[in-house]
Amino acid sequence: MNARLIKNGIYAVGVQDWSRRLFDSLIPLPDGTSYNSYLIRGSEKTALIDTVDPAFWDEFWQNLQDLPRLDYIISLHSEQDHSGSIPMLLERFPEAVIICSPKAKDLLGDHLLLPPAKLRAVADSETISLGDKSLRFIHTPWVHWPETMVAYLKEEKILFSCDFLGSHSASSDLYDNDDPAVLEAAKRYYAEIMMPFRTQIRSNLKKVREVDFDLVAPSHGPIWNHPEKILAAYEGWVSDKVQNKVVIPFISMHGSTAKMVDYLSKELIRQGVKVELFDLAVTDIGKLAMALVDAATIVIGSPTVHVGPHPGVASAAILANAIKPKARYAALIGSYGWATKVVENTLALLPNLKAEILGSVICKGEAKEPAKQELKALAELIAAKHKELN
Ligand code: FEO
């Protein structure tokens, strides 16, 4: 069996996907990802936690084919990157029972056509025994779907967390080993996948804080052998605290909007405010999502295309609306050719953004003196608002 020993009778049997560069045909994966799966051999029963993306079935099966029997397939999350190999696994181990949360029973049936008789739902805090080891299931909805749960192996102090606390990175390292690059990947993962569920994650963090563990074993990325690092980082990301920072996603077609962005940025810097600019024509949207984790203000810069925002800006606005950043303030700037409804059309794309709109600076053609004065006033207003926050 091509497996890596974690602790007594517990093995990592997942796979690394070094080549994947997009998740959900949307999210950039600069460092690939992994689909982690964990085998737990108890004195009486054997359980497998999560499977792998079905594209990697052959490699996964290589890791398991010496296994004589499997009693439980634990599905912590129904999304196919973790559950997709369950049907093939069930063909090899027809005796196995699939353990999942009550909500996952429907989802696994809908997505994988699994027979209901093979699925056993566990209640929050329910424990199953493997003999000398036991698994307690803790319901943690919305990390990442409504049915998600984590599993706690008390005897070896390991928390199996699936998407929760994970990171998209392929690595030959089994553990995070306090590598800052792993924490960076986890922040990107939080921004892209978890941020919309910030409130629910807060209560789930409290739930897992009540459990005593030494290792957090997610189903993407290395195992956290410094779990306090990732827990503390999450507690900061989900808090209401924001940084004295303005994120400016923008596009410019003929340079006028870019000049406005440049003018505003310099005024903000002069006012002591940190700025991060993202030219959406070339940017990695994962980097933009990360910047939005703790920015106090978003200023969108868009030229007008047929009276509305540039389609690249519209796409980024729809994404920002979906990931629900905690920014307190927002504004819009940009230049237009002959007519515009860019402000109303862009704001209509952001109903989930619970930010106070501080105003807009929209000018025809080049930014002339009145527009520059308005940009300066906007920078002063943002700086004053940030001071109030602190
Ligand atoms: Fe890694 Fe929500 O799946």
C-alpha cells in the first residue's frame, strides 16, 4: 500500500494534483492542490475519511488495493473533489457503510446516485467505535456546503476537517512545518471558498476550539502540525476587524481611468492609507480575493462600455458580491466617452456588499481639475472614515 503513516494505524492515502490550475473553472490554483484521504485502522474496524477527485481514481486505488476490508467510508463533504470516488470504492468494498451528516444523505444521493440503504447519517457529536479508536462527528455547516462536518479522533488527537482550514497546494510535505507559504495558501483558500460563510465559520471555530487536538488534517493541503497558527489566522479573518487599507480593482481602456486611479492612490498614500491596486485586465483574481479579506474600503475603477461598467469590472463585481468581503466603505471612479450609467449599473451588481457608499467620481474623458478635487476629497473622506474605525 502506497500510504504515508501519520500516527499509529493512521495513514494519508490521498493524491497530489500538481497540474491543476483552475478550480470550479473559476478559481486560480497557482500551486495545484491535493485531495487528501485518510485511512484509520482500528482494532476492530477500518474507516476511510473522504476520497479523491474521480480523475485520480487509479492512483488512489493504488494506495488502497492491499486493504482487505473497509467498514466505513466517512464522507465529511459531498462535493465531488472529495466524494467523487465513493461509487468506485463501493464497488471494491461492497460491505462498507457510508457515514455522512443528515443533509449529506440527499446530496450524496443527488450527486453520485448512491443508494440510500448504503448511507448512514450521524447526529452532531455522535461517535462510532473502531475498537481501540473512535470517531466523533461534529456538524460544521457551511464549511463549505450546508452538510459539512468534521471528525475527531480522540485517541490520537486528530481533527479531520475536510475543506475547513484547508489550502489549495500540492506538496510532498505531509505537514505544514510552520511554512509561511502554507498559511498564505490557506488565506487564499479562505478568501475564495470560505469568506461568504464568515458568520457560520465563527461559530464552527468555537465548536472545534472545545476539542483537544494536536493535528488538523484537512482534505486539501498539508496537515497542520502547528494548528494554533491556522486557528488564530481564521479567527482574525472572520472577525469584524478591518485594516487601514483600500483595495482598488480597476480596468482602463485608453488610460483615463488609470490616471484617476493613480491620482486617488497617491492622495490616499499621502493621507496614510495603504492601497492595493489590481488591474483586472491582468490580475490573478485569487490575489484580489485575498486583499479583500481585511480591507476597510473598496474603490472600483471602471471606464464606461455602452453606458455600463467594463465587462471585466462587472465580472469582478459579481465575484466580490459572491464572496461577501467585510469592507465597511465603497466608492466608484472612472471616465466615460459620451454618456454613462456606470454607477447605478455597477452598484446593482453588489447587493451583498454591506458597505457604506462614500460616493463616486465619474468624469467625461480626461480627469480635469474639478474631478481631481473630487478625488482628493474622496481620499480625505476615506482616511477620516478609517481613523474613526481605529
Ligand atoms: Fe474541496 Fe467544497 O470541496
